[in-house]
Amino acid sequence: MVTADTKETKIEIVQGGGITSPQGFTAGGVHVGMRHDWTKLDFGLVYSETPCTTAAVYTSNTLKAAPLLLTREHLTDGKAQAIVANSGCANAATGKPGAENAVTMAKLAADKLGVEPADVVVASTGVIGTQLPMDRVAKGVAETKLTGDGGDDFAVSIMTTDTVKKQIAVSFGGWTIGAACKGVGMIHPNMATMLCFMTTDAPVEEAFLSSALKEAVDVSFNMVDIDNDTSTNDMAIVLANGLAGGDTITAGQPQAEAFQKALTLVCTSMARMMVSDAEGGTKLIETKVEGAASPADARKAAREVVTSIGVKTAIYGEDANWGRILAAIGNSGAAWSEPKTALYLRHPDGGEICLYRDGAPQEYDEAAAKACLAPAEVLVRIDLGQGTGEATAWGSDLTEEFVRLNSMYTT
Amino acid sequence: MVTADTKETKIEIVQGGGITSPQGFTAGGVHVGMRHDWTKLDFGLVYSETPCTTAAVYTSNTLKAAPLLLTREHLTDGKAQAIVANSGCANAATGKPGAENAVTMAKLAADKLGVEPADVVVASTGVIGTQLPMDRVAKGVAETKLTGDGGDDFAVSIMTTDTVKKQIAVSFGGWTIGAACKGVGMIHPNMATMLCFMTTDAPVEEAFLSSALKEAVDVSFNMVDIDNDTSTNDMAIVLANGLAGGDTITAGQPQAEAFQKALTLVCTSMARMMVSDAEGGTKLIETKVEGAASPADARKAAREVVTSIGVKTAIYGEDANWGRILAAIGNSGAAWSEPKTALYLRHPDGGEICLYRDGAPQEYDEAAAKACLAPAEVLVRIDLGQGTGEATAWGSDLTEEFVRLNSMYTT
């Protein structure tokens, strides 16, 4: 796990931390049977003692789930105090009844917690096109116990085909940011998938919280690929209750940089966890593009490489088929030229091997190339030789198991 | 196989026809050993008795193979008289030696056939990043015998992982169009893949030939997807020698519509053949979008559905997971709304079943839905209820076998 130092503030990982690590947040999760074949926790709540400044980003898919539309409406005032979430049913493409069910879900949670329905974030994840079993939602609201160490159960309750729960907490300058997320067919329509909830006890101004979240998401969740798709339910939301005190953090304020770095570290860690747990995946492919004409060009190239099915299948097969990497760059729309481009793989013993440079394939040891592709994390470094733009993207490999899982999901 | 009637001219499929069906074209193919593990024909030539008016479209990938760059240069005058092609090596990402080898390949073919090097189309397909074995190219030029029924051998000589040769010829109004193509990881970087050569004995004006080719490619090769990728070597080229006589065909001329329809039929047939033979594929997914706000919206939606990995894997698993189709539409950028959209599957016994309409999932018989997804050709019809725009796209399913093939291609 990474830590980062800012000029003034050290950011540290809270061992075993999660969404209830920041002061004033409680959470919980229960099993209510949202899917007939599930025994796992599938319903959860998060609560803050005091109202929170809140920022959110949502899916770009124009098919938007009912809970997402309701949450967006609730957050127009930038305030929230609770989260209600379920797995097993996405409540997407469910028409008017689905919209009404999302409203009821918010109301039930609000009544239990003594907050306004408009201060409740509502999230659902699971199969598209089935209606929420509202008796089970009611049961979930009634039975969930909110505790200061309930972050674990909440993180489990939002999992679908995730094989591990995904959570993190970091502390910096007396404040803490906690997070729970789910998504392994991230950015994958059927799973209606990526949810990331973050909490913090730092006092953060709303405008800065929004811009900080956008910046963190741009270099994390927006730089990962499992299967080229964008879900109908994706949301990343941060709730800041300010209970740890201190001056309000605004843009340009001394602690703004530390907060941005901490939030980015949380988002990047969550994004990597999702890709590492990708459906059927065996490897995380980290692609670092340097020397691009601009940061935007670097992003395009890095994303295209981790998205390419040719690259994903070749790396799964531990086949140093660098022509596919070059072709992905050629497909990306980034400014580049063959003679200026160099491709490298990180060797697990340290150092790198060069696959392509000066417009020509390089001589390299096949066994060494194979060794570079053997680890669970493969690092591809690309120098475009155009300028100083940099970006990193993360993708999973594509395996027979992914196809098997995704060809029989609803049945 | 489809035939089409125009107002004045009937278009007919020439049984067993191919690239040498039009008058004045000869072709051939030989085995020279471009890959150590191949015994198939892997080198071919096509020749026209007289110079041809020529039009071409090329890959949009900015990594362009040496033969493609040379061919584009040769065709700036809109004239060609011969094609030299090989499989097994793409001559892409091969730097200066690769460019020189393409020039030599054209010169060797030109010398044998008594034409100018600038009138030779050069094409290579196979692995990226290896140099052409020029002794074998020379052997291929020397040994290939050009005959009036050599179209079959030429069609075989350009195959890589294709399992069947792909050719067609159609006749209309005394003229004939013939074609040979290859590509099964179409639009797939490693295979450097899609090549389509067309010949005709119709007399066609250059400007009209270009616009007719563009129009035909837009509704055929540009509407298929196997694996989301664009190759470095893709080209579709038509050579018209005019040897069957008649008035020169220009835009607006009486035979222009018949020529356009015949060329479109050839391109569409070839595109379908490629998708039907997709690497690891078991099904062709035809997606017909109607009622779009514009033809461009229809194209976006149709292409996104056949490109979606979620849709491809679900249809492979014969799982009527219509939420993935809806999410693909939501990802496509096409104008749409849930309540106006309807999704249908064609039933093999005739008729259709409706999966989604009026903003809500429809009740349907699971067994009937399964039956719709069982055939080797699955038809998805989408009515967006916005206007009159229409488009059809074709995609393969995504299978474990695709992953297996693509994870071990170069090794």
C-alpha cells in the first residue's frame, strides 16, 4: 500500500480502516435475501451524527438507475446525512414503480435515522430490470444496527460478484477519510456496478469538495478498465461532517493540497482494488504513459492500452505481443510517432526490458519478457517522446473465466 | 444469400464466383512458407489485362503498415493494374527496412507482370513487428501462375486465422463485381487484419467509384465488430477495368444506382462472412435499429450494441439479458429515452418476442427467448421511437475460445 507525503502533512493508512473510521460515522449491514441464491449481507446503512457537505460524480451512461436519479436530486443542495444501499437488484430500467421504490427506500431509512429523506443517498447494485422486493428493503432498514465498527459489514453488503470487500481509511493532519466500494465488472452494464462511498471528518467547503472529488476520480476511477462498459448505477460520493474540527478546507487553503492528495490516494487505492478483483481476472495491468504531448494525450494512450482486448488477452497469456500495445496507441487518438515511441516492461527482479524503440523491434530475451508478464501486477511503461504529459491507467486481463461468468449471469 | 432488384437492373450472385469472375482479371496463389508452421497458400497476385480505375479506403489506426502507406501513395493517381499480397507477416511497425521491403515487393510484382510499380497494390497481413522474408516474397512472385480461375487460390493465400475462404461475385446489367477478403479478428490489431479486394469489368468514373466505395463500406465493414479494435493493415480496394464495355458510370448516370447496390451487396456479404468466421465466435449478432432520430443515431446505437462485451457474452451464453442491450444504447451517444424504446428478438419459427417496451420489462416466455438466441444468426431489433433513422450492424459473440486463441497468438 502506498503512502504519500505532502509538504506539510503526512498521509497514513489506517490499518483495517473503512467507512466508519472518521469521527461521527456509524454503519451496518444485514442479510435480507435480495437474491434467492445469496446468503451474504445484501443491505446496508451509513449514518453521520451531523449533516455533511457532500459531493458526487455519476455514470456517464444515459440509462440512469432510479436510485441514482433520486440521489442526484437529493444532493442538489450539497447536503446529506445517511446512505441506504442494497446489492442484488440495480433498480435500473424499472420505470415508474422503480422510481417510487427508490423514494420509499429513502423515506424508510430517513424515518429510522431521524433525518430528512432529502438527506439520504440511495444506491442499488445488481441485475438491471427487476423491481426491488420492498418487503426486504423494509426488513433491511428495520434490522440494520448502526455501530462505530460497522464499516466492514457495510462494505460486504454492497458486494455483488466481488470476491473481496473493498475498503480503506487514511489519516492526515488529524483528519480521516474512509471509504467502501464495490465493482469488479467495473464499468459494466449488467452488474450496474461501481459504487464508492467515502466519509470524512474533515471540514470541507462544498465547492472545494466537488472539485477535489472530480480531480481524484479523474486519475482513479476514470483510468481503469475491466470490460469497456459504463454502468447504469455508477456513483462515487463523499460525505464530510467536519466533526474532527479545524479550519474549513477551501481551495488554496493550506490543508487543501493534503486533502486532495489523501482523497486521490483513497480513490486510486479503491480503483486498483476493483481491477485486482476483476471478474475472471488474473492480473492487474498498470500502464504508465510518459513523454506525451499533453496530459490529455497521455490519458488517451494509457486508457486505450488497458482497454484493448488484444492487450488484455495477450497479457493473460503472458505473451509479449507488443504489436498490440503499439496498435492500441495508434487507436487512441494521442499524438505520437513510431520512431519516437519506446515500450518497456518492468522486470520483477528490478529494471525493465525494452520491447520497441527507434521505430524498430528490440532484441530481448524471451524468458525475461515472460518473467515480466508472470506477476499478478504487470507494469507497461510507454515513452511517447513528444513532451512531458503523463498518466497512469489500470486494467484487468481478459480470461476464459470472464467469458464464462458473463455468459451466464442472469440465468 | 441475398439478391437485390433495382428499378432497372437485377443483381445476381455468380455461383462459385470470386475476384477473377469479372472479365480481364487473372489471379493465383502459392505456398512459400511465410510462417514456419504454415502449409497453406500464403502469397498471391491479381492482374488486370488493362489499367484500372481504382478506389480505396484504409484503416483509421494511426499505426499504418508499410504496404498500406505505399499502396496509398501508388493510388494517388486513382490507377492500378495488379495486386501483390501475402499472409503470415503484416510488415507493420517494421521501420525503414519494412518500407524498403514493401517497395521491393511492388517492384518484383511489376517486373513479372510488365506494369509500373506505381500501378501495384501491395498488401500484407499477419503478425506485427517482424520483417518480410524477402527471399520468399521473390519466390512467390516467380512461382505464382495467374489464371482466369485463380481467384480461389488467391482468396486462400490471404487467409490467416480465417477458417474459410471468403469470396463472392455478383452480376448485373452485363457487368460483374468480384471480391476476395480476409479477416476474422476483424478490426483487431495483432492480426493486422482486414483486407478486401474487389474487381469489376464495369467502366466506372474515378470520383463515382470512390464515393460508391465509401458508401458501401460505411454500411458494411464500418458496421461490424469482432473485438473493438482497428487493425494497422486494413484496406478495402476496388479495381475497375471497364472491359465489359458500356457507358462510363458516373454519379447520376442511369446505371449508378445498380452499381452502388451491387457494390454494397458485395461489401455487406463480405462483412457478414468475416463476422460469421470470427475468431472463437459461435454466433453472428445482427442488430437492426429503427426509429432513430437520425441515421447517425441509428448507426451509433447499432454499433454500440454489437460492440458491447456484455451483450456479446450474454448472447454467447444464450442469456436474454436485455439490460445489457439497454445499457449499450445508453452508452452509445444516440438520442433515446427509456419509455419510447422497444427491444425485440427474432424467433426462429417466425415472429418476434418483445423484451422491453413502454419503459418496462415485458413478460415473455423464457423458453421462447432461449430459442431466439439458439441459432447461429441472432437478430436483435431495436425501435427507438424517435424518428425514421435506420441502421444495421453485425457482431460476433465473445467466447472462451476467442480468449484462448488471442492469449497465445504469437507464441
